[in-house]
Amino acid sequence: MSRATAHAHPNIALVKYWGKRDLALNLPAVPSLSLTLARFETETTVTWGTTEDRFLFNGEAADPTTAAKIAQFLSLVDPARPPCNVDTANNFPSAAGLASSSSGFAALALAAVAASGQEWSKEQLSVLARRGSGSACRSLWGGFVEWKLGKRADGADSCGTPIAPSQWDVRMVVGVVSSKKKPTPSSAGMESTRLTSPYFPAWVETAAADVELGRKAVLDRDLAALGEVMESSTLKMHATMWTGRPTLNYWLPGTLGCLDAVQALRKAGIGAWATMDAGPNVKVLCLPEDSERVAIALAPWVERTDILAPGGDATVEQH
Ligand code: DP6
């Protein structure tokens, strides 16, 4: 029996991932770029070689769907694996408006491989995390991370890669418009969009150029350029969702309220740009000195706000 504990932070996409080119390997239709966030994290302990599979999520037995997904994921680490225990918990409430699957599968990949006694490269771990949830492949690294599309059929080159220099001190202000569980999970939503939106081909065609712009903006530390491409990628992604059949809309009235507030801030000379994922919550990119003002501007539309700085790499220890 051996045991390892990993910690990983969630990330927010600045240039978005939406749509898969291979469902079984979870390969993306587009490249993407993200920012890993500090303070919030998933802690996961894997015990390798127990008497039966037992998976705990925030101290309670995982529901059957999640348990089946974890069991399958562990078998990717070793198809002949012994029974394992997984104990995973988030230090952030699910009401915090952040998708926890990115930090969740990054931590699970790191802890499972270490507990199994194997040594994998960070790229291999990122490929593994991607199989659990696409966005998780970006949470192995801190700061700004690109997820390469990759060319290989087996997906071995579709993984995260950090963009240096990552130590650019920006802030993401997370505004929780609603903490209710989203009605359509991202995997199902992106597949129906891919199959039915007439705008999906345009979304795919323009993604690589958006990642180029985003990477350049990070390297130049040009917040306006990064904010503009982030908002544009966000709105294109949501346009593909709205124009699928059936239509898919994750926004609520408060989402538009936040977007108006962000535009008003920009008119007043504050550098603030908004992004939304598969849910109604709004995340605003800005400089540290403007973050309090951004949080105040979002307040009328949201249940809570969190001001988050860039976070570090995922870590693991054996014990
Ligand atoms: C809108 O990574 O949750 O947050 O690969 O199906 O698990 P699966 O999807 P997931 O999707 C994230 C979609 C997004 C944009 C992004 O994070 O890039």
C-alpha cells in the first residue's frame, strides 16, 4: 500500500476550449489559454492497494456517476491496478462559481501516478488529466498556460504548456451570479454545439489566431490586448451555444448586468474585461489596484465576489 497527496488550483480560460475532435481521448477541437488561480485549491489523497475502491468527495461517498469516472480514470494510470481509496476535497465552496473539474482531475492525476509508484513527466500527467476533464490539463502549471491542440492521433501531444514569464500580477474578480448547479454539463453542451451550430466552423477557424494574440499579450504584459481577445473568445463561444439546436443559454439577467457594469468601468477608464464559462457567473480580468472597484461594480448583480491572484504549480508528496 502506498499513498500520495496532491494539491492543484482551478484555472479560468482566457481563450476558450469548447468542442471536441475525439470524444474517447477527450481531444479538443480548438487550442486554449488559461490563468491558474491562487488560494482556491483541491487536495486529493490516493491510497494505492487497498481492499476495495472507495472514493470520498468533500468527506462523503462520491455519487455513482462520479465514482465510475474516478474508477475508469485510475485504470488509465495502470490497467491492472489494485483497489484504491481516493479522498478529495475543495477548500472553496461549490458556490464560489468556479468549475472544480480543472483542479480536481489535475490533483487526481498527480496523486494517482505518485501513489502507484510511477514517475511520469509533467506533460504525461497533463495528458492524463485531460482524459478526466479537458480544462484539467492546464491546472498542472501555475500562471498562464496554453493547451496545445496537438497533431497526434493518440493525443500524446495535446497537453498544457506554461507561457513564460508567468509572474505577471493580475487579478480575476469572480462574481457569483448564481451558485445553483448548471443544467447542462459542459461535455454534453459542447457536443450538441459542435453537431448543430452553423457558427461552429467559424469558432474553430478563428481559435488559433486568438491563442496567438493571447500568448503575445501575456508575453508583452498588455492587459488591454489580453482582455479584448478574452472577451471576444468568450462571446464567440456563447454565440455557438445560442445558435445550436436546441439552443443552449447559460446566462441569467445578472450576467448581462455584470457585463454592463464592466463596460461602464471601461468607459470610466478602468481596465476591466469579462469572461463567462458554462454558467452564468462572470469573471473579470483587471490589475490588482482596480480589483476592489471591480468587485464593488459587480456587487448589485451577484451573490458574492472573490478577488483571486495568479496561483502556482500543482504539487504532490508521497507519504
Ligand atoms: C467553458 O474541461 O469541463 O470552461 O473536457 O468535457 O470535461 P470536459 O470539459 P471542461 O470544459 C471547460 C469549458 C469551459 C472553457 C474552458 O475552460 O476552456
